[in-house]
Amino acid sequence: MPETLEDKLVVGITSRALFDLTDANAVFEQRGLSAYREYQREHERDILEPGTAYPLVKGLLGVNELAGEALVEVIIFSRNDADSAMRVLRSIEAHGLPITRGVYRGGRDPWPLLSAMSCDVFLSAEPSQVLKAREQGVASAFILPAARRAREDLTEVRVAFDGDAVLFDDAAQLVYDRQGLDAFHEHESTHADEPMAPGPFRPFLEGLARIQAHFGGSSPIRTALVTARAAPAHYRVVNTLRSWGVTVDETYFLGGVDKARVLEAFGAHIFFDDQLVHVEAASARVPAAQVLWPDEELPAAEMPTGPVVVSGAARAKGPKKARSRKPASPRGGARPGAPRARARSER
């Protein structure tokens, strides 16, 4: 019988989220395809440095060793062909990462294969791929370059989430955006006992919770909810998680206090937030990723997409230019009305 991945936590990731491929991208952009291919072959045995998501991936794969069985599967998804990915493949081996599966589509987008490979979450350095994955119902996030790598001396994998529009839907956020803080608090107090609808990252949180349950009280995974909510909007958060049967290890109701320093103290291997202002601030201290919603403008900090090699041919997609956005305000204080991600059906 074919092997199934449905009983595992499956993480799909692009090579540029896992490794630092700045050098190869620079060669392509400055000197073209032929020079890029030559450079990659000349440097095929030069091991790539870790990228933003490397510590998270390494930590999650380490869970399998502790469990004595495969609870986590990591799969590489790429538009490059396998020949052009040899440097990545050798780097995976050199770093001792037990990644055995990969999808190399020879110039075509990888996102249509995410569901076929049972992916629970997809991490990419290319916003357009993240949006496509989200439209397919897969939890996905845009990895920003990190000023600092996550600590690798930790004995736990530490994953932090924002609440609204990440773990939960964005209905409450829309109340804040349109009517302000007082209306938001009144709304959340009135609906405190009504669970919020799930957001895009509920399945990933539940996947982590299943692994935690496997280990009991000695789990190597620790989760945190880091939200700008504060009293009286906190009751609904707790009641929602209760209704899901999920426990988050640490919860921070910050009420507008800077998330970045809290995340650094927590030691996050990754932080997921939908608002670019929080993601950019966090990425100066910990690895961070933005949860994009369909129909949202691409972030101004978008990374170059680099070359796509198709068995001797290539296609380069330039970054989509985004209009400037005002930073979104936290629910715990400051000004309302800032623009933010919106689902296409709510436009």
C-alpha cells in the first residue's frame, strides 16, 4: 500500500525559506540565466547557510527522533527543476536534515501540489505563492528575512501566533477597524461566550497540539498566543480555545505593548501575524512570517523571487509593487481605522 502522510504534521517549505540563497539570486539578477546556472554548478558543493525558517524545521524534525517515530514530515516545494536544485539537496544532506521528499516542478508553481501532499502549513519567501496556497485552504505564511536566527540551544520548539485573522477569523478585527476600540470591547464583551470562527492557522495549532499530546507532560513543543487584545476582550479568546479542545501553553494579552520584545523573551522559533507592522518589528528579534489573506496587497518588503529554471530555460518573476500602507493598530489601544488584510468575499 502507498505510504500516507495524513497521520503526520506536514510542513511544506520553499528552499529560499529554508536556506539563504541570496548569492544565487544576485548572480541571476545581475548576470542572467547562463551565469546563474554556471554559478550553481560551480558552487554545487558549497553548503548553503541556514535561512529564516531553518531553526524551526530543524527543531520540528528533531521531534521525530525524540518520539522514535515520524510525527512530522517536511517537504521541499520548488519551481526549479531537480538539476538546478542540487545545491539545495546537498545542503540538506550536509546539515543533517532528514528531509527525503521534494516537489520540483520545472517552471510551474508548486502550490497546486500542497493538498495532494497533505500539507498542513506552507512557508514561502514569495507572497504570490502564499496567497495561492491560502486560496486552496492551506495555512500559509510569507517568511520575512530575519535579522537574528532563532536560538538553537533551546530544548523546545517554540511557536507563537497572533489571534485575530491568524488562529481566529477576522470578524472582531473588522469591528475594531470600522467602529473603534470602544465598539470592539463592547462587541467582545457581548459575545464573550460565543466561540470565534477558526482562522487559517487553527489546523496548524491543532497539529502541534496532537504532537504535544503524544508526549504528555514532557512535550518538546511549546506554543504561545501573543495578542494585542486585553481585558475585557480576553474572555472570548479563552472560551474559543476551550470550545476547540485546544490548550495554548502561554498566552500574552498585551493591550498594545510591543510584541517583539515579548517574542524575544519567549524565544520564538517563528511568529505568525497578519499585520505587516508587527511582523517587521518581530523579525528584528525572532523569525517571523506574515499570514496573507486573498486579495491583499503584497507587502512592500517583498523579497525578489529570483530565477526559475526549467531544464535549460528560465523565467524570472519580478516583485509586484505594492502601494504604501499605514501600520494597522492593535486592538488594545491606539488609533482605529488602519487598513489591513481582508478576505475577498468581504470586499
